[in-house]
Amino acid sequence: MPLPDTMFCAQQIHIPPELPDILKQFTKAAIRTQPADVLQWSAGYFSALSRGDPLPVKDRMEMPTATQKTDTGLTQGLLKVLHKQCHQKRYVELTDLEQKWKNLCLPKEKFKALLQLDPCENKIKWINFLALGCSMLGGSLNTALKHLCEILTDDPDGGPAHIPFKTFSYVYRYLARLDSDVSPLETESYLASLKENIAAKKNGMIGLSDFFFPKRKLLENIENSEDVGH
Amino acid sequence: MTVKPAKAASLARNLAKRRRSYLGGAAGRSQEPEVPCAAVLPGKPGDRNCPEFPPPDRTLGCWATDAAAAAGLCGAGSEPSIAPTSCAGNLPSRPPPLLSPLLASRNPCPWHYLHLCGSHNTLAPTCFKAKLHRKRGSQPPDMASALTDRTSRAPSTYTYTSRPRALPCQRSRYRDSLTQPGEEPMHYGNIMYDRRVIRGNTYALQTGPLLGQPDSLELQRRREARKRALARKQAQEQLRPQTPEAVEGRKHVDVQTELYLEEIADRIIEVDMECQTDAFLDRPPTPLFIPAKTGKDVATQILEGELFDFDLEVKPVLEVLVGKTIEQSLLEVMEEEELANLRASQREYEELRNSERAEVQRLEEQERRHQEEKERRKKQQWEIVHKHNETSQKIAARAFAQRYLADLLPSVFGSLRDSGYFYDPIERDIEIGFLPWLMNEVEKTMEYSMVGRTVLDMLIREVVERRLCMYEHGEDTHQSPEPEDEPGGPGAMTESLEASEFPEQSMSQTRELLLDGDYLQRTTYDRRSSQERKFMEERELLGQDEETAMRKSLGEEELS
């Protein structure tokens, strides 16, 4: 309803009823995502919203780690956002991806650097990009795969991050191929051993616990409690 | 009185009809006489004190009821008479105009349309007095009496009507009261002592004198009383000073002396005004109260933008909107974050726990297996040790046994040998077979010799005896039987001896034995011993005491 020509009192100001809701969702998304450039990100947000695409919103709030421009600022959460946005299609247009990258206020150089690891022309397989991103996150192959599991999994947060073994092995091979230190033989043997491990247990899914052994926090706790008990 | 009942009835019916029409045109009834209660007596609503005669301007409802009652009563056609109660309650204030034509002919006064001498002659004096309108000359003078007559003549019910009249006051206003006819003395006395007030039940027909034919005595008494009162009054009036009589040829005339002539009339100009509302209309809604306009009208003009500045006005709205939005979203995000964190940590913990539980289970399994293994090993070991022990024990035992039994064998053998279990078969055979035989033979031989000796002794004895006998007898006994026995005996003996394998030894032995003939005891003893030996031998040949037998036989051989 367009504003009447003459308004006489404040009560005549009409606020569209959907507006508060939209604002609230937007604000929450912004708070959760903590973009460096709010404007850029908002443009991305609303354009995605208008198109009906998945929104560039982090599901969980993550304190931003990027301080300088050199630091990639790429976090698992951001990768997850990108994954949410891009994973429907197998191949992603580079331009599109770049735009999304920008919307998340990530530095462009990093994007280029990432692409240089595995050069390609217009399109890139999304899973490859994701793998590259994960490798950027973590130092070792294992940590990269851990991040990948956590990103790709359907399990809820904190739970055993299961992904299909096929995916896992594919990514592992891909990264191993890129990484010159690891020989293919090792890769295969490692994968074979893992496969044996999980063959009996799960239905073709591999979880974090199978290949990644986090620190045993429980022992620490016990020690601490013992100390306290004394 | 003047009108017959029939006519009265017809008139009543007319009136009733008119009344019905009246009901329809109730509005224009202002000048009409009141609704006639057909059976209602002519009576004046005399006494305003009477509560049963409500003020003149009654609503239609009352009329209607009266009309209905009247109509009903009219329809009945019976002698118009009203139930006293109904009449009393519903009597209109105005006396019903029973016979308007009649009355009209008489006098135009609306008040005087009462047909006092109607057929319905029941006059129930429900009021104090029936005061007649005395101003009207047309009134028959004996109205009161007529009234009373009517009262007396009334058959059943009470009715009473009286004309409205001014309240009489006790003091007369005018000196001259001669013009006033002698009125019935009005005794406004106590209702309780009013004779007209009916005592007792009113629902039962009074067959007494009040309704029925009054007692003539009663009537007379009343008349006389009235006359007396009247006379008294007149006497009083005579005493009062009055204006002197007119002079001859003149006449007293009332004259007005004021400036303006005033018509003096008894008649009070009255105008009937009636008003009627629709039957059973709802109360109309009150009209909207629009207060009267007060004050001054002043006009002013507001140009656009003067009154309302959007930016200014929208500011608080925006503040609220944005502020609240941010606040709310922040809160929500925090909450969600907290919840998600909680859940994540919960799941992490569960994961950890699960993995650790798996680990624990694995360890437990392992431990269990180890335990089992240990147990098994231990058992095995124990068995081995046990066996070892056993074996060593066995060995020791065996060694000991061996040592212990080392002597056993020789001793056993020795004892066995001693017992004679190990025997030289030839020797045995000799011992078993030969020697007994030998001994037997020897015995036999000895026995033979014994026998022989015995026989010999017997012979000798016999011979001796015979010789003795013969000696005693003489010498004629015989020598014949002796030589037969002698050869028999030794012959037997020799035969036996020859039968024996070792004849020489046996011969020698027997000879030796024979030679020892002194020893009878010995021979008997030998015999016995030989018999014994025989028995023994027979036994021991088969029995176990071969040894002893052998020993005995040997011993005996040595003895022998």
C-alpha cells in the first residue's frame, strides 16, 4: 500500500507485516556469519534469498579468525557455507564460485591460490574444490580429511561424522595425488586397511573415529580430578 | 324508573354497539361519553375519595376491559347487572352513559348523561355517598330516594355510581342557603359506621333486605329519619339572619356590579381532552442527543508537510523496529548457539563415551581372553606338575617297593621252597607215590607180621590153652589145627611179603618186628600208628598236609 499523500500522524505509518521477520532473519544470519564486509555479504544474502538459493549463512556461529588480509580467513564454517551453496551441482562455474567467495568476504588472492593447486578452466568439480579448501584449513592430510568429514557429514554436530567411504577414498586419492610426499602405494594400502576396519561395522560409512584419533581428553579429566581430589 | 328494563336493555345494547365502534375509533372519543358499562348502573362517581374511581382520563386499557366486560355482559342479555367487584374495580370514573339520547335530550352537560332511572337499578353504594348533582333541576328531587329505591329494588349485585360532585365542605359559603334545597344530610362519617357499606361477605347473594325487597319498616324508618333531619336543618336555617325580603313590587335579583360582566354559571367549562397511544408500542428509541452547538467556529488551513514530517515521525518506529530486531535476533542467535553448543558437546561426549566404551569393551574382552588363557595355562601347568609329582611318587614308590620286595622274592621262594611248593617232580613223585606205597607195604608187612605174631600168639595161646585144657583134660586133644594156622599165618605173611617189591627189607623188618614180640604194646601201638599212618597217608596223599604226612612218614621211618 503506497504511502498516502498526506500523512497526519505517526499512526498512519504503515509497516509491512513481513518486514520485521525478514529483518530478524537477516540480522540473525549476519550475527552468525560475522562477515567482514557486511554490505557485500548482505548483497549476496539477499540475492541468494531472492533467487531461492541456499543462503550464505553459517549454521553455527564461529568467531572469525581472519585478522589480516593474508590470512585466508577460511574456516570450516565458511567452507560449509560454500558447500551448502554449491553442492547441488557437481560442477561449479568459476565465476559463480568467485562471486560466492567474495560474498563471504574472503580474500581473492586465496581463491586464486586455491585454484592454482589444481588448475582448471571454467568449471571445477565441487568436491575437488572442497578438498582443496579443507587442505588449506588443516596442515596434514589427516586433518584435511577430518575437516572434510565434518563438512560433508549428515550427522549432527559433535556426533560421529560419517561420510560414505567412496567419497572418502576419492578425496584421499585426490589429495594424495596432489601431494607429492605420499606415494600411491601408501595411499592404497592405507585405504585398504581402513576399508577392512569399517567393513564389519558400518554400512560403507567411515567415521572420524576410524582414522582420526583425537586426544584422549578423558584421561586428562581424570588426572585433573584426581589432583583436585587430593 | 322511567325507563323500562327492556328499553334500558335495548339502549344498553345500542350503547354497547356504539361502544364497540368506539373501540375502533378510540381516538376521537374525546367528546363521546365514556364507554358504557352496559350493566353498570347510572351512578355518579361521586366521591373522589373513593379509590375505585380513578381520575377521568384513563387509558384505553381500562375502557377496553370495561368494554369487554360490558360487552360480555351485554351479550349475555341478562338483566344487566354487574358483579360488584368488577364493577367496583373497573368502574370508570365517568359514569357510563347508558342512554345518551335520553340524556342528550335532557341536558347537554356531559356530566349529566347519567340515566339515573335506568333499568339496571342496582345501586351498590360502594362509595361513601352518592351525591347527586343538585344543580340540575331536571333531576328528580327524590333522586336519593330513587337511588335508594333502586338500591332496594336491585336484585343481586352491588353497583354504585354517583356523579362527581364537589367536595362538600362543612361550612356553607353563602349565607343564603335557602335556594339550596334541603339536601340530604351528608354525614361524612366513619366508613365503619356507614350503613351503606355492606358488611359481611360480598360473594354470596344477599337475600337480605339490602338487595331484596327491603323491609317496609326499614324504609319507613329511613324516611322518617330523613324528614327529621331535613326539618332540623330547615329550622336551623330559619334562625340564621338573612337578607330581608324584597319590597313590594320588587324582586331581589342577583346582579353583577363589577366592571366586566362575568357569566356565572354552575357549569364549569370543561373540555375533554383525550390522548391515546398506540396499543403496545415499544418505547421509541431516544433521539440522538446532539448537543447544541456552542462556541465559535474557527477555520484554519494546514499545508502539506507542516503537520507531519515523515522522517521525524518514523524515527521512533524505526528505532523500535531496528533495535528490537537486533536485540531479538541477537538473543535468538545466542540461544540457538548455546543450544547447538550444548548439543554438540553432548554428542561429542557421547561419541567419546561410545568410543571409549568400545575401547573398554575391547579391553575387557582382551582381559577376559587373557584370563582364560592364563587359567588354561595354569591348569595345564598344574596338571603337568601333578603328573610329575605323581610320576616321581610312583617312581619312588616303585623303588621302595622294589627294595622292599627285593627280599620278597627270595623269601617267597624260600618259603615256598620251604613249604615244598617247588618240588622235584621225581622226588615228589617218589614221595607221593612211592613212599606211601612203600609205607603201605611196610605197614602191611608189619601188619602181616603183627597179625602173624598175633595169630601166633593166639595160636600159642590157644595151643597153650588147649594144651592146658588138654593138660587139664588129658592128653587126648588134637595137634591138627595148629599146623594149619601156622603156615597160614606165615604163609600169608610170605605171600604178602612176596607181593611186596622189597621183600627183603620187609622181611627183615618183619622179622625184626617178630623178634620183638615182647613188646605187645609196641605192636599194638605200631598197629595203631600204622593204621593212623594209613589214614593219614590216605588223607595226605590228596590233602595239603603232605608235608606233615611226609614228615610223619619220614619220622616214622626214622622211628622205625
